Amino acid sequence: MELHELRKCIDSAICTCQELICKNPNLVLSEGDFEKLLCKCITDVLNYDPLKPDDSFSVHTQISHYMDGKVHSDKRVDILLLQESKLRYCTKAKNYQYFDDSFALELKYFHEKDDVRKVRCDFCKRRDLDANSWLYIVVLLDCTEEKKHLLEEKKNKIEQYAQELYNMNTEYNENLFFQVLIKKIQNNNKQSK
């Protein structure tokens, strides 16, 4: 499977993830929950293809990715889609290192009151990945109906951070993607009489 085909699978999984969150907002209460749900959605899409080759990509969390085969530039991403046959044994981290093409996903879950500036450093991780690897930033924003106007402001800031990286590093533009998901939450702070 090529990375452009893998991107279609990831897009489909992200859509499924958004649908599940819309139907059951309490499914995701933390960034860890978000990571588990998206991993499951991606795995389901990848496993759906009965003609998938044995050496296809698989989904892993918190695996070290090494830039251009240099062990000293150990980077971790939230989700890494890689070819298991190309993992190498090492004594660091989870006892594996990976030097080949990959599709990395960085996740952020921001609550209504959170500042989205922390996502800026995730966009910069594109520079740390192998030149042939791709990065997908997926942000989940939650918001009450009363403050839904804040969602557009936050989405615009995230787009601005992506644009800053595009302007600084044109070589990375075509291999960097991002998407913003929405979680509508109930305001249950109303006092009962």
C-alpha cells in the first residue's frame, strides 16, 4: 500500500471517529481515549480490505521513529502507521526502532477553555520525520452550544499554525495534513432547585 492510499484509509477512519463522537460524546473524555478510538477506527479500515498484502501498514502507538536512520534523533508520535517487517530491534524504548516510510499522526484534545497554541509544536514535528514520511495532525475541540463561536476562532488559529510551517518549509507542504474534529458537550452546570 502506498502512502497516498493509506491517506484515504486515514481520512475514512477520521470521518468514522467524528461520527462516533457525535453519536456518543462521552466516548472520548481524554486525549488517551481519543488515541484509542482513532487507532481502532484506522485498524478497522485497514483490516477491511481482504486483498491487503501481508506487508501492509499496521497501527502502533508511541513508537520511536528515527530520522534518516540516525538513532540520536529519536522521536515519538502518538500513532505511527508502519510496516512491521521493517522494524529493527534495539535496546531503547519499546525495543524497536523504525527508519522507513511511515504515516505519523499527532493528536490533540482541547477542551473549551484550553488554548490551542500547544498544537504549533506538533506541526513542527514534520521536520523531524523522514523526508518520505507523512504527518497528519488531528485535533479534537470540545465546546458547549453557548460558546460554539469559539470553535471557529480555534480552527482559524490551527490553520494559521499550519500556514506558518508551510511558509517556512515548502519542502514539507505536500506531506503534512491536518483536520479538526468537534465534540459538542452539554452544559450540565445549571443548578437544580
